[in-house]
Amino acid sequence: MNRLASGKLPATDTALLRLRLLGRMEATNLTGDSVLPIGGKTRGLLAILALGDRKPVTRARLAELLWSRRPDDLARASLRQEIHRLLDALSPLGVDVIDVQRHALALKPALTSVDAERVLTMTARTLDLTPQAGDVLLGELNGLDPMFDEWLSEQRARILRHVRAVIEGILRESADPAAIADAAERLLGLDELNEVAWRARLDAAQRREEHGEAIRIADLCIDAFQAHLGAQPGPETMAAIQAVRNGRSIAGAPGQTSAGSAERAEGSAPWNPARSATPAIRPGTLQATALFVAPVSLQGSGADVAGYDALSEDLSDTLDIALSQFGMVSVVSQSDPLLSDPRHGVAPGTDYVLNAILRPPARRGTVIAPPHGGGPSAYAAVDESAADPGGAPAAAGDRVAAARLVLRLLDLRDGATGHGGAGTGAIAWAMRVDLPADIAAREAFIEQLAIEIGWSLMLIEARRALPRPSADLAPSALALRAVLLLLRRDPLLFDDCAQMLELAVQRDAQQPMIWVGLTFLRLFSGFEGDASAFEGACDAAQALASHLPDSMLASILLGLALTMSPGRQAQGGAVLARYVERAGTVSGGLIGPRLAEPALMLQRVIAGEHAAAAVLFDRFQASRVGHSADAIADPLGLLVAVLCDRLEEALSLGRVLVSQYPRQTLPLIATLAALGGTGNVKKGDSEVAALRAQLERLHRGMDAARAVRGLVFLPEADRARLVTYLQRAGLA
């Protein structure tokens, strides 16, 4: 066990405060007594200072990392309280180890030692400082705050990058097989899918003439990739494994040359793992995300399920087709005999399984209408002796909406799949829905449901990829990380998101998720007053639609972006009309309707049909269940409510939004306008004053005219009315 894993510091360490951040967090004095603060925020504050490279950390930065969802004044007040708690916890040291300045804080270097700092300065000579597999940096502080989580992910990535660089340097320079094997094993303890390390272990075993050990390592490597990814390692690693199994030397290994190898220089260049590494497809890259759609199973027996066999088959086919049209996952059908895996009943390399259970309505004697092309005889005959409560017998072909579909998305990479078939694995997502009785409505609903399933899978993959450094991510995963950050509704993150998306475009502009991310980014930028961003959203949405011409999600985003771009709103209306024709009036907490309904409301406002827009707003509000798409939908729904003079509903929604997302501009403007629209604003109104103060903090010198200048998609009369409402609320 190395010194850090055991929690023991070097004997020469005379620091008054000794911090252990790798593994279970500890803070001890010279005699080993704990001075670790109790509260999570207090520990988080100490951790930020400890990983600040001994430089002062501003109070603004500390407040942002620990209270990102609170207004600035409340965040600063909370920070002051936590500073006092931290100083109290460390008071037994007898000396101030924190330099508390007016605008910043810092740990005093001469009085403190931090285990993570030593890892960040480790070299080949201090390899025993390498963290062990269980030494997760500040694992108990996960979930402290969204911004803290992002900071913590970057700190973990920073440590892994340094350790990887040191160890790969050893693998590149060392000629000692034992040293190579030891370094490679340490790296695999932190990064089990590091192909450079696996190839180095194989080479070291071969050079020691341990053929049996080399074969064992080859098997371990394949098992690791199958367990995590359901796939093989990259081509270069597989070539090395094949060489080991055939008793040949690994091409390109140290001291070896390989005919035709790109790594040769004058025929004798040594193997260079830093150059020859082939990045694996890792969890979260999406390049290997494969979804197996299991056949819809029918729950029940006998008369209870009479007539539903054909429906379950029809639902299986419809889900298959709709998920394929979603376009951003690889759908594996159960009907392909070439891909069937007899051990698990799913295709090799499958990441997720979609299980669906059809539950017929409790009342017998009725059936749902058959699929297209079939009459009542397409289903089994009904039991006409089972009368309804009114005494009338049920007839074949009666359409009911009580049949229920239960959906579960199972993650095969999160646990053992066992031998129970497609129904095993960890549940990553689930939903229960009632099916419409009408055939056309049902098919439209399933298509919307498929978009929801695909979108949910994308977000699961994005969260899975969060701990990994951006450099390890494929372009689609970079885009998903940007989308995940954008959904936090914090303009401070927009620049980082733009950089991720720009890098993703440079690597592979053909990935549809990149254009989803760019559409989102530009819509959010428009919400902050950048009117030109809406035109950019149109361009991104058009690129998405060109990549996925059959995708309903692409059509919705294109219709929304066109609606918000002056001169192109008629085009947006036409796109949305086709969407309505295809989707009908599907509502509820699904991503398709949540994004489409604000666009349809805005189309009515643009046409001067405010009463019709108000009806749509009522439906929008009634279907609220809390969805990631609300990040875009809520600000627009709030704006429409104000313009339709549904001011009480607007205030109810606006107060929630400005409290949860205080740095988002459009909700602030719309809520302030709603207060002014009521005509009840009195001098000294504290709520109005707080909103104006927050708007001033975000945009110095903001006045009513400037506040609506970015809302270029609204008719002039509506913008003028917003100016009037804002002026009533005291915005000059």
C-alpha cells in the first residue's frame, strides 16, 4: 500500500494542518487529531482552497462554486457563514492556517500539506505516490452543487492527466520490463481502459519470456473492455493480443521494429506509446452506444389479454422504426438472427436494452383498434358476455385509452447481465404511459415517446462521461457535455460550451448531436439579448435537419429557431404545421411537445391571435412535469403568458425561474414586466427592487428599451407593450 492510500504522510512533514483529499477526506494536526469540519459546504470550501495551487481564491469564485443556484447576495452571505465555521473547526491548531483577505482566501503554504498536491508534482522517482483505484478525489462531496461538481470533475481529470503523463513517460523511456509492468499496472488501477498500459504489460511479459502470463493479461484486457463497453479494444491492441496468442513478438514493442509500421524512423524507431496509442471508445463517447429494442411483452393471461397480441407486435415494430429515425443511437433489432447472442438474448456490444410491457385495461370485453391494414378480426374475438357498467355488451373494435405501456431502459454496462435475457441490467430510466385508442394518435404518440427515450439515453451517456477529461471524449460526447451544461441555464458556462462545440465541429462535423448543442447554445444566447444568435440557431437547426431528415426532433428545433428569426417566421410556421400534421396534439412531459408548444404559442402571438396563444399556454402549463427541455420552454412560455395578460400565471412561473436561475436574463425581464403589467407596483416594492437590482448586476445600465431590443421575433406592438410594463415596474 502506498503512503497516500494508507493515509500516512512522510515523516519529514511538519505541517500544522495535514489534508488528505484522495479517498476519505481527512484533516489532522501534528499529533493526528482530526480537525475536519462537519458540514459538506465547509469541507467543500476547504477543498477548493487546498486545490488552489496555493494561490488566493476570490470570494466571488468560492460563492459561485458552492452556491451557484442562489442570487449573488445570498451566496456571499452563505460564504461568510461557512468561512466562520471553517475557522472555528481549525481553531484547535492554535495558528491561523488560512489567509483571510478582503476579497480572497488562501491556505498558508508553510503551515499546510495536501496529499493531492504531492500527486500533482510526482515524477518517475516518486511513483509510489500514484493513487490507488479506490482513492477517488473528494468522493463524499459529489452532488454538493452543480458548479462544484464540474470543478471537481476537472480536478480529478487534472490529477489523472498528470499521473498518466508521468507513467507513459516511464513506459516510453524505460528498458526494464519489471519497471514497465509496475508502471502499467499502476496506470490501469486508475484508468482500466488505457490501451497504452495494456500493450505495455503484454510487451513486458513477452520480454521476460512469460508466455502464460502474457496470455492471461490478454484475456484480462478483453474481459475489461467487454465488461465496460461490450466491445473489443482498438485495432492496435487487438493486434498485440493476437501476436501474443500466436507466440509472436508484439510489433512495434521496445527494441522491435515492424515492417510497414508508421512508427518507424529509418527502420529502427522504438515503440512510442504516446504516439501509437489508439483511443478506446469509452463510456460516454456515444460512438459505441447500442440500444437493443426487446419485443414488447404482454402482461396477463386468458380473457384479460384477448386481442392484444397483435397490438404488442405492432408496438414493437413502431418503436423500432421510431427509435431508428431518432438518429443518434444505434438501434439493434431483436429480429436480426446474425446479431443474436445466445448467452444473453441481445446483440454483442449492446449497451442498453429497452424493455416494454403492455398491460391491457382492467375491464374486459374491449380492445384497442388494430393497426393499419387490419380490421377487428386482426385481434382475437372479445368476450361479449362481459358487460360494461351500463349493461351494454362490449363490441369488437371498441377503442379505449386504458391500455398501459411500461418502459424500462436497462444499462447492461452498470452491472452483470446474467443469463436472464434482455430483462437484466440496472434500470437507468423508466416511464409509464397510457396509450391513445385512436390508431393515428397512438402511432404519433409512440414516435414522440421514441424521441423521449433517445433523449433520455443521451443525457444518461452525458452524465456517465462527466468524470472523463474532455480530451478523451468523442465529438458527440463533447457536444452532449455542452448540452448538459447548457441545461443548467447559467450564462457563465456559455463560453466553455462554445469551446467544446467548436472542438467537436473540428473533429467531426457529421455528428448530429453537435448541431443540437449549437442550436441550444444560440437559443440560450438569444435569451440573453443577443438578437443575432437566433439566426445562428436557424443555421444549426438546418444542419441538424439535413443530417436527420426523418427526425421529428430536428423538425421541432428547426421550427422553433425559424419562429424566433425575423423574416423566416413564415417558414417556421410551415415547418411546425407539418409537425402538427404528423404528431397531432400529443402533449405531456415529453421533449417533443415541450419544445414544440412554445414555438406554436409564439406563432399565434406573431399572428396577433393572443387568445389562441393563451389556450396553448394553458395546455403547456397543465402538462408540466419537470423536463430538461423546460430550460428552453419555460422562458418562452413565461413571455407568452405576459403578452397574453395571464399575469398571475406568469408571476407564479417567473418567481420560480428567477429564484432557481438568477443569472438568466429573459425570465428576469418577463417577471418584471408581469409585475408592471398588474398595475399594482408601489414605491419601495421590495420584489420589484430585487429584480431590478439583479438585472443591473447582470447588465449595467439596462433600461426598458434595451431590455426588449433582443426580442426581435416579437411584433412591434408586443415589444412596445413590454416596454410600458417594464417602465411601470420602475425600469427607465
